[in-house]
Amino acid sequence: MFDGSFDIWMGWVWIVWMGAEELNWHATSAEALRTRLADVLRATAAEKRRGSEALAEEVRRKQTLQANLARKTVKNGGISPGNMEISWG
């Protein structure tokens, strides 16, 4: 005879199915977060590279400026502390 065990069994089936759905949602969310983290790490690495390149360019510009200043100073016979203005043209 029917003793209600079918209802209990169906309740467990529903709980397991819902648990699987929730587990799938968590797995999907975790994968999306991992993908986003990888994107952020790649973008961060690219920004660091650009920053390093910009710093290297700044160093090259300063070295070029110092070399040009040294040549201009020698050409003009030196720069006195009271006359630090340099004419490049």
C-alpha cells in the first residue's frame, strides 16, 4: 500500500537535482571568474610592459638631452651659473 515513501523519494530527487543545478551554476561562475582573472592579469602585464617601455624611452631622452647639452656647452665655451639658458636654434 502507499505509505508516503514515494513522496519522500521524490523530495530527495528534487533536492539532488536542485543541488546539481546549483553546483553547475557555481562551476560556471567560477570558470567565468577564472577567465576574467586571466584577462586582468594579461592587461596588468601589458600595462607594466608599456610602463617599462615609457621609462626606458624617458631614460634615452634624458641621455640624449644630456649629450646635446654637453656638446652645446663645449661649443659655447661653457655655461656660467648666471647664464643657464640654452639656445638650440
